[in-house]
Amino acid sequence: MARTFHLTADGGSRGNPGPAAYGAVVSENGMVLEELYDVIGIASNNVAEYSGLIAGLRKAHELDPKATINVQMDSKLVIEQMSGRWQIKHPDMRKLAAEARSIHPLELITFSWIPREENSHADRLANKALDGGSGSANKPVLNHLVERLVSSEIPTTIMFVRHGETPLTPVRKFSGVSKKMDPALTETGIAQAKAIAIEVAARKPDVLIASPLMRTMMTAKEVSDTTGLDPIFDDQWVEMDFGLWEGLIPSEAKEQFPDEWQGWISSPSSRPPQGESYSELFSRVEAGVNHIVQQYPGQKVCIVTHNMVIRALATYAMSASLESMYHIDILPCSITTVAVWPSDGLRALKSLSERVVAK
């Protein structure tokens, strides 16, 4: 059966022209197969963007020369030129476009434009190359991870614990950051928190951090009582803001806000009315993880947080597309563990939604 690859690519120049680099991501069925990034010397933004496209097409063709490739980029120029809708006047662009068209059968490639925030993965890789210079070589993620796993560097291990059950959990009502909808744990939730606290204590964390909402503070108290660690409350780890959907069940949100609902389930950049998008949450989680790794290198950190936050974390840990967040769910009082190597930020998802049964 023919395979279908999803390719996002980007490039950037600090100076335009100036030091330039590209990033590209090849994925299949929501799973990242390859991350590609490298510096290309002094060049313009457009040259860097084409370089990312070319690198991604070459890798996809190498993986399967008969595959269908869906290319998405936030460069209107590259997409329109490759689609044949815009003329290519600049001679350098003509050469790059011709090279890109020669890599893989054009009838197997589609080109579409996406907003910049939906191309954040490739953009981050391009910036990673620029920040690391020529040393940030074009290296498959799996090989890099194998190198890390056999190295002597101690990663920062972060255990993300979802809070226990609240009255809103069984009916799956939207429960984000609203202080008006800040439910406490139920008796079941407290029992779950006590059980997860025992498991967390057995793993001997060095630091305890929690979202400052009622349900996470109550869960963190049980962990604190069992581990002896004083919790640090940090707004960075609050739940996604669901805006006007707070307190509604999904069917009610869909009925009352049909257009916003359709956008939210279709695009990571769409927001609930007056709320936060998947893309914005992802950026918040990424920044939070980077801060934790810088502040606690090589230590074990427990963070008591929320369903959507941990879904974003799992997506980030696997370098998966943002759409992957639609296909993850996290059990109440479960543990999701990520290892991050401080020297280069490489991460590995060690466990997802480990369930601990209350006795």
C-alpha cells in the first residue's frame, strides 16, 4: 500500500540576507519520522525556505519514492511558486524550484499554505540550527536519541501528574482556569490523590511543583504530605483556558458555538471563544519544560497539572504534530514521565498516563 507523508518546512535568515538555516519535519500518521535542520551560510529567507523544502522532499523520497507527500509551509511565495500559480522571476529561485521539482514525482505532491503558528515545529528546528551553528547537523532524531541513551549525561526527569477526579470529570465538562469553575476533588479524587502520592514518593522526586488551582493544590497536598516536599505553585502549569466553554459539556459547546467548535476541532490555532488555542498552550508548555530543565538539571521533578497540559507535553516530547493532541487523553491521577537532556534539550517520552489504582 502506498504511504502518505506529511512534510512541513521552514527557513529563516537573520539579516535577510544573513546567516540562514532551514528546518523540516517528515511525519506519517501523526508520528514524526525525521527532523531535519542545518545552516546554509549567508542567504535570504526565501532561499532558506526552499532549502527546507528540498531537504524534506529528499528525505521523504528516500523513505519511499512512491509515497504521496503533502507539503505544508507558511511561505506563501514557495507554496504558490511550487503550485505553478505564481511566476518565478528571480534566477536563484528558479534554480531552487527546479531542484525541488526534480526530487519526487510532482503528481504525488500537494502544496498548501498554513499560518505561521501551525508551522512552529519546522521553525523551531531552523532556529535550533542557527543557534547551534554548523554543529546542528542534519541528523535523524532516533540516532540522536540512541546516542543520548548511552551517554553518561543525567537527564532531567519530569513526572507530570494529572489531578484527581472532580465533580466535572465524569461528565467531561470543560474545566480550565476560571476561578468561577474551580472545583475541588471528590472523595474519589482524594483517594486517587493519596494513591498517586505513594507512587510518586517511591520514585523519590527532588522538587514538587503544582498548578495553583483547587484540584491540583489538593492533589499536590497529598503528594507533599507523603514526600515531605513543599509544593511550588506556578501559573505556568494551569489548565488550558476554555473561555466561554467553561462548565459546558462538549455537546453544549458544539450547539451554542457551532462555528468556533468546528474551528477548534479542525485547527490547533483556533481558540474557544475568549479562550486559548492548542498552539498557544503548546508554546506555554514548551517554555515551561525548558525552564524546568535549566533550573533543575539532572534532577527529578514532579509537576501536578492538568489533562490538556499533559497532552501538549506528550506531543512536545515526541516532536509530533500539534494535531496529535486531538488523539491523546490522560487519566485522572496518572503519571506521564519525560526525560530531557540539559545539554541539548533532547527529550524522550518514558511513560504516558500510567494509572495507579486507589486501594
